[in-house]
Amino acid sequence: MTSSPGAPDPAFTLRGSGSPITCLKFTDQADQKLYSGSQEGTIHIWDMKTHRPLETLAAHPGQSVLWIEFISGDEMVTFGRNGIANIWKAAEASWTITGNIQTSVMGFCPGALLKQDNLLALPSEETSAVDLYDIKTREKVGHFLDSGCKHGMTMSIKSISDTSQFFVGYEDGSIGLWDCKHSGILDKAKFFEECVMCLDYSSGANLGICGSPSKTLSTWNITDNQINKGTSYEVKNPGFNDVKIRNDQKILATAGWDHQVRVFGVKKFKPLAVLSYHKDSIQCLAFSKDNMLACGSKDQHISLWKLY
């Protein structure tokens, strides 16, 4: 499969994960690395200079790795489909699990890090709920549920940088805005008739974007803790697994069920390119600090793109 007319080819392709790619995360250090989680529960650490794997971690054996996030330069958290969040510490050029948080959740929803409050937001075993855990004590310190409303399963969680707030996407197609310092929901809005498969939010651009199993992408912004619906865009083929806004807030990318990555301009939500390389569904995306885009696919490959 080749890229569409006018679109670039991948700068590199990373092979050797041995299993479908389920999540991606770049480090922020000068010697940048890419961490990829797999369906079989391993995490590969890739050197971005040599494009070779440096280390493989047995993170959640036999269970998909849903989420990788760095708490600090030498500490990270991973969350698996087995409902366990592992806390890792880097020591002597390797990673070791120093503790974990056991939940009873068996879903596909990743977690979120509320960095300034030192909290983890994870899906709860109770339908539509999110639990907050203290990273240091690993104790549950909060339970957030929109009482009296049937939103279905918690599908996605996204924290808002440098705040105590986070978004939750639900099975009924709605998104809720929460604050870990308040007991009730701040606001909610319904975007789809089907579930919210993925969402991202950039506080710098004050832009949120979400995708579903449909052909439609929808945007929003927030003012005074209110969710304001923005524009929508319909693509040719249905289904989105992930969406990411680049760090410079200039472009965003979507991961499609149709094996395509679509790139849009943030300012006017204008389509810029369709990246066609993979032979199966794109499952996850990540942008590096120098604006490289990594795309992880069910075909077990990771493509790296230099865009604009």
C-alpha cells in the first residue's frame, strides 16, 4: 500500500514487535526514545537514532498494554487490559516495577495522569465511573460518577495540562468535564449516537477533538467550565481508534479503522493529507517533541512520519 498523491512516505518503519501495536509514547529527553505497547503485553523501547529496539519489558503478560505515561524522567506508569496499573522506576539503565494498583476493570479505556495533583485517573469497575488514585500511596482517593445518568462504559479519559480537570468520553457518545477537586460533573455534551472511541484536548489551542465508530470527527472548546460544540468533519470511511493534537497546536492526526492516518490543520480544521502505508487498522498515535508522528498498527508495524 502506498501513500496517497501528494502525501509523503514514512521516514522510517519500526518492525519486530511481534504483536499488534496498542499504544505509543515518546520520551522528552535529549536522547529521545519511543515506547510501544503491544497486544501481548510487552513494551518495546526504541532508539530514535538507530531505529532499533533497546529493551523489551514484560509489562502486562498476555494482556494488551492500554496506556504508557511518564510521571517524571525516571518514573512511569503503564495500564493493562488486566486492570492493573504498574508503577515503574528507572535504575541502572533498566526499568523495574516498584508497585501497582489493582482494579477490577477489564476494558479498553486508557488512564490519565493528573500531574500537578499527583493522581492517576483510571476507569472504575462501576459503569460510567472514574476512580482517582494517589500515585505515592496507591490508595483510591476519589470516585467520579454522574449520578442518575446512564452514560454506559467509560471509553476514554484525557487530563487537561497544568490543571485538576479531565475529560471523560462515554459509551453513549457524550463527553463530561470533571475537576478532581469537585464532587460533581462540571459540564457534559453529547457528540455521537455511538460511543466516543477517542479524544484529545490541547489547552494551548483550547481545542478538543473526538472520534467514534462513525465517519464523523467533532470538535469543541471550553469557556468558564462549559463545553462548547465546534465543527464536525465527515471522512470517507468510518471508525477512529485514536486522535492526537501536535505539541505546537498546528496539526492533528487521526488513526482510522480503514488503515489510514488523516492529518488536519488545527486552526481551520482543514484536511491536509491522508497517510496510506499500513495493511491493517491504525490503533494508536504519538507526536515527538520535534514533531515526528508515530503510527502503531494492528499489522505489528510502527511508521514514523516527518510532517510540515
